[in-house]
Amino acid sequence: MIISRFDSYLIRDMEDLSPEPIALGAWLEIVTSEYLAEFVPAGGAALRIAVMEETLIAPAIARLGGLARRHQLLPVAIDAADTRLHMPQDLFFALARAMDWTALAQSFLEKLFAANAYAWPHPSRKLSRAALAEALAIAPPLLDHQINAWLTRAIWQNRAYALDFRVGMLKLCDAALDPDPDAAAPVHQWLHGEKPSAVQLRAAGIGGRITRANARAMLISLCHWVRACGAAGLLVTLDARRLHLPRPALEDGLRYSPAAVMDTFEVLRELIDDAEHLPGLFAVVLDTEALIAGEPRRTLDSYDALRMRVWPDVRPGMGQNPVAPLVWLAA
């Protein structure tokens, strides 16, 4: 086989597993300008993998969280030691537990009223339908009819949401207008993966529990919902260090077999491929050099479908492309 000079350069480049790292601060500035300032708030989505020293991971998560809040994104930090990343429904549950669903429903209702030329009488304060009718000087039956029509158009007829998600959000909005504080409890349990009884789910109008089969549709729905509620999107950090620890080295937390690591890589691959359907989602996987040069069954080389999507084949000179899907960082 004849190998050209260009081919041999590519081979040497791919074997270079420790390129000159980019400073964390410099990379965060690029992330801010290229993604967080406009792209993600406009509905874009991306997943990035950052390889760094273990001591740098916690500060990176904290700084990304600060950037998220600065750009009206909801920050969510997920650790593979606590969340089974190889189970897509568990990833959704971790996101759902980080959401203030009551506050989101309140914000959605206020935006809904504003879109229909009615100012919410007391911003950020829950009001019953009767209190709203009195404050707006509208006959209660007429206001009820209008609210139901608005909710129907904004949620029930919105095909961006999965059917069960539509039912759940309608229940949350009704609960925000209902004096019964427990009206939304079954929906919260369902969203959090707490397995409410089948009777409770049927009473709420929800068809079934969230599983691997419908987790993707629920994640897509969540991305659309947080934006409908006024946030620019979600900034999710995934601490993946736990994937590379063999069982004898673990004392507590979750344990990942090589097969579970492969399944986790598959979940990440699906997030990359689904980016166009996940508006406002910016996910950052934080890991150590073990992702590249650790135990062979737990590295990117073990799953070509992900490696081929993130490996930085093109670099400027001998450095790194700071907007590549996979970057090496340093303090």
C-alpha cells in the first residue's frame, strides 16, 4: 500500500493523544462567543467533550454554570457516579429533577397571558382562576374559556411535545391555577422517575411511565418546554470520570461495566445526531485522559460511532481547533 505524505501526516496526528492543551479560560471565552451568546439562545444545539486534569473538572463545571446563568440558560450538572448515563431515561430524570416545574409553569402562564394581551396582575405570584378573573375584571366563565383555548393552542396542539408530555404540562398549568397544592404531585413523580402507580397515571391522563423507549421524545419535549417558559435553553455538564474506574477500584456510587460504557457512548452519539431536534441544548462532557488512553474497553477507541463524530481530524498547525467536538484543556 502506498501512503502519501498527507496520509502519513494524518496517521501521526491521530496517534498524537496529548496535543498542546488550550487554557480553560480561553476555551470558555470561545464557547461563550461561538455558542452561548447567540447560537444556543437562537435554538442551536451542540455536544462538546473536554479532556482535562481531574482537579480541573469541578472548577470547569462551576464556571460553565456561571456562564449559563449569565446567558439565561438553565445549568444542570450531572455526575456519572450518581446517574446511570447509559440509561437515557435516567439522563432525562436527572434533568427533570433539576427543573423547578412549578416555576416553569408559572412563567409559561405569564408569557401566555402576555401573548394574548393580558398582563399577569402580580408577576411571579400564583393566582387562582377566580383571583385572575377578579383582577382582570373578566367574568370567570369567560376567562376560563379563554384560558382553556390558549392552553389548547400552546400545548395540546403543539406537536413539538410528546403526547404524554403535553398532558403533563397541561396538568402542571392547571395546578398553578388550582388552589389544591397536591394536584400536580403525580406529574412531578412521573417526571422524576419515582414510578407513581398506574391508577395515578391513568387519573392524570398519562399513558405510561418514562422508559428507554420514550426518553428521547421526552428530552426533545423538555428542550422545547424550557424555551417556551422563557429560558434560552439548557447547559448540561456531564462528569464522565466514573466510566473509567474498574469495579475493584470503587467503594461507593455507580459502577459501569465495559458494556455500560459502550451504552453511554451510544447515548452521547444519539445526542450528537439529535442536535437539530434539541433546541437550546448545550452539553459538555468532562473527562480525563482515561477517555483517550485508559483501559481499552472504556476509551473512545472502543466505540467508533462516537469517536468518528468527535475526533478532531483537522487542527490548525500543530495546535488544536478550539471549536472542535473534542478538546484538551489545561488550567
